[in-house]
Amino acid sequence: MWSAWLEQLDEWQQALFEAVVQPVVFGLGFGNLLEDAYAATGWLMVGLLELLVLLLVIGQLQRWRPVEAVRDRGAIAVDVIYTLIHRLGLFRLAMFFTLAPLVDALGARLSLWGWSGVQLDALWPGVSDLPWVSFVLYLVLFDLVLYLLHRAQHQFNWWWALHALHHSQRQMTMWSDSRNHLLDSVLVDAVLAVVALTVGVGPGQFVLLTALSQLMENLQHANLRMSFGPYLSRLLVSPCFHRLHHSIGVGHESHGKGTLGGHNFAVLFPIWDLLFRTADFSVRYDPTGIRDQLPEEGGRDYGRGFWAQQWLGVKRLLGH
């Protein structure tokens, strides 16, 4: 079944490339980039499928059991822009022209040094012959890496200066997952690319790993009153579990008011929060945002529009 699914994705990618992407690439005079354009088509195709799931599944869940009434459609509209930038490949395209050459150079250097990667799925006999087992191993590894990166975003003042944009959304919805400062996204994606290169993740597997994580994060950020119960919530991050991470004064403050830290950093599996003692399984739906946004705490401005949010993030970074 796994092989059939991958073959189907390949067929869709080929069809989309031949019908849409290839004519555009030739029309722009970039025929020498056809191979790269084909790889980008895979991201575009998966992004379109993700948007479809967002609208038809997660969007309906939000309407079914919302935590709060929609009160700021303008803020949500900006989050939609972030989502389209990431899902339609615009951010990946920028990453290709900036970081891809550096990652390729690193791979070439490692090869010269005799480093061929860990090849995680080759550590146990027979695993490489079971694609779904290999996929699960990589999924767990990447989830651990994402947990550690997320902890770092909340631990270091300079990184929090960028990541705070993500937490500044007072009207959290399924679109809020991609609401990140672009520099923040570059840092995270660069680390993930190096990890993928190091452990030998195939391009197709990397796309699917990213897509699955992103869809789960869309669900976790949804304006949805949903907990997975006392047992399943220990196995998989729920909207309730992650909303607490975004709650004012709870999810990203520790050891007193204004101190960086927090709870519930896991992306997919709460096991990491349990192991590192950062889990809080309270079933509650508090207001989201950052304490210093409140009028009584100074009313800090994180920006209304896309470019204002990006510029203010740079100013916060330079201030640290």
C-alpha cells in the first residue's frame, strides 16, 4: 500500500509538472533548471493537497466546536498569507536559491571527508525493506529535533525575539501555524535540511515528513475545543495541549512573570515533553498571545500586516 501511494504521488507530480510548471519554466527561459523545477513541483503538489485538507477537514472542525468567536478577521487574513507563502512553495523557492547551494556544498565536503551519513534505516536488518517502518523512524527523529529547536526558540532571547511573532496571534486558528518570522523559518529549515542530509532521508520521504508535521500543526493551532483524552493525549499532541503552549503567561513563561521557558513544546509526540518535564496536560482554553501585548503590561506592538510584523521582528532581534 505504501509503495502504491508513493507511485500515485509521483504520477500526480509528473502530470502537474508537464501541464503547468514545465511550460512556465521554458517560457521564462529557465530550461536549465528543469530538474530543480520538477523537485519544486513536488512541494507545490503536496502544498495544494494540504490546503485542500485544511479547508475541507480542519476548517469544518473549527466550525463544529470553536473555542472562541471570530473577532479579528484581519489578523487571520495575514496568517492566510503566511500559509500560502509556505504551502505554495514561495518560501521553498527562496530557500533553494539561498541555502540549497550551502547544503550541497556541505554534502560534498562531508563526502570528501569520507562521511556517507548515518543511514538510520540501515541500523537494523530488514528495516530498509519496510518503507513505512523507515518512515516512522525518521518521523520520530525529526520530531525530537523539532522539539529541541522549539525549546531553543523559547530559551534564547535573540531567537525568542523572532519566534515571538508566532505567539503574538490573539485569534489563533488553523492558519496560525505558518505565522513565523522568515528568519525564524530559515533557521529551523536549515537545521532540518542538515539533519536530513546527515541521516540519509530521501527527497520523497522528506516531503512527506514535512507535510504530515505541517498538517498536524495546522490541527493543533485550530480554533477547536478538542482534547484527545487522558490516554491518547499522552501519545499525540492535541489542539488543547498546544493551545496551552500559546496561552498568555502559561505556555512560554517559566519560573515567574516574564521569564523565558514554558510548556508543551512537542510538535507531534508529547513523549518529549514528558521526558524533559515540560508537559502540562491541563484541559483548559485560555486566551492566547504574549503578556506584554496586554494594555496593563505595556501593550507592545507586534504589527498588523505582514511587512510590519517582519520589520518589528528584525528590530526586536537587533535590540537583543
